[in-house]
Amino acid sequence: NPHQHAEGGAAVAMAGWLLRRAAELRRDFTWREAGGSLGDLGTFVPLLVGLTVECGLDVGTTLVFTGLYNLATALAFDVPMPLQPMKTIAAVAMTDPPMDVPQ
């Protein structure tokens, strides 16, 4: 079936691209990069605690999906995800009582 062959080729191409990107990231990763990647924790952790207490946010799920999202943006765009939009969302969520997790 030609359609299945095309899907298989796309999957192989995607796997090759991911392997190349992972090799590039390993090659370029330094201690300076590692330190910089932890810079937003001082803002992210208090926001996460506040959202957990005020809105009942699940910490485990939030950490897993935030980490996966950051890895995906690093692989795709080679740019770190800024924390500024999260600050705004957290401020609204903590100050507006009717807002809950599904929102």
C-alpha cells in the first residue's frame, strides 16, 4: 500500500531528525546552559505552589507536562520558553476565585 509506505517514510524521517537534534543538543550543552535552565525555578516554584493552594492544581501533572513542553520547544525552536506568560496566567488564576483547573 503506497499510503502506508509514505507514513513509514515520514516516521523514519522524523526519527532521524529527532536523533540529529538530540546529538546537537548533547554536543552544545554546557554547565553554563545547565545553570541557565534553572534560572526560572525561583519564579516557577512559588507560582506552582500558589496555584496548587489556591486553585487545586495537581503538582505532578503540571511538572511532567511543563517539562515535556519545554523539551518540545527546545527541540523544535532551539529557544527557551519564557516564564513571563506563565506569570500572567498565574496572577489571574490566583486572584479570580471562580477560576479552576479546567479553565
